[in-house]
Amino acid sequence: MSDHRISLLTVCGIAELPEHDMRGVTDVLSILDPDMPEPQAFGAWPAHRRHVLRFCDEIAERPGVVLPTARDVAAILDYGRGIAAHPGEKHLLVHCHMGMSRSTAAMGMLIAQSDPDLSGDEVFARVYDIRKRSWPNSLMVRLADEALGRDGDLFEAMRRLYGRQLVNFPTYAQSLRSIGRGAEVDMAIAP
């Protein structure tokens, strides 16, 4: 019988990709801005399966912004099912520009899909264990919650993670407000 486990999960930003080229990554989910060129680091990587999605790390409509959609979330979940279908052990790396928001939201939804008995808090505890500097994109998490039929469980757990992260990283609040993501700071549930 074939082993279909994803044995290792990694989240990183583009600048960190060269650190992972020899770590046995078998599958990569790249989430890039719409106009961003392909990361040059992949030119040095050994063979792997890779899927690319392009949308902005934003949560509200404004001119020129390509928001994540239900179709993007469905594509992430489909990619996760495809990885599981490949035989052998897998090492999945999910990256976005900084490895904080889109990639941690995607990793959370993939964990929730692969282990549906986990609570939302358990899902985001795993995400935090993978990437300490995580701040999942709230729009992506809301869409994933709907797609996975979680009745708000993932979204509420994300809000609690936000509250802990504001304690762990006090500068996040000001930084997020400065880039138009203050609504996420306001939705944080204090620990």
C-alpha cells in the first residue's frame, strides 16, 4: 500500500526560498502578486511539483487590487487533494511574498482539509508551529471556512491567533494599520 502522507510542512517568503532548495521539497504552492515575476530561486531547485496562484494580499476592494476569491480557495483545496493523491512521502512548501499572510492562510486551510477533526484552534496552533510570524489573510480564511463548511470555526480561531500575535509582536498593529489591514487588528480576540 502506498504512503500518501505529507510528512513535512514549510511556510516561507520569497527571500527564504534559496534556503529550502535542498530540503527535499516535493510540492510547492506559490501565491504571488498579479504582476510579480517568477521567483528566480526556483531555477536552482531540483524537480518538484508546483502550482502558482496570483492575487494580492489584501482584504478589501480598492482600485487595482486583485482580491483572493472563492475560486482561489477552491484551487488551493484542489491542489491539496492532488498532493495527497501522489504516492510516497511529501514535503509541502507554501510561500507568498513575506511568508506571513497568504501562505499561512493557505496552510491553515490545507491542514483543516487534511485533518477535518481538528478544531480551528488546533489548525492555527499547527500553523503557528510551522511559522511563528503568521498573520493569516482574513478574507482567505473566511472563504476557506465557507468552502470547508466549518461554520466560522477557522475564522474565530484566526481571530484568537491575531490576539496572541499582537502580544508576541507588538509592532504588528501599527504595521498592519499602515498597509490598510487595520480591520484585522480590530477583529483580534485578546488572549
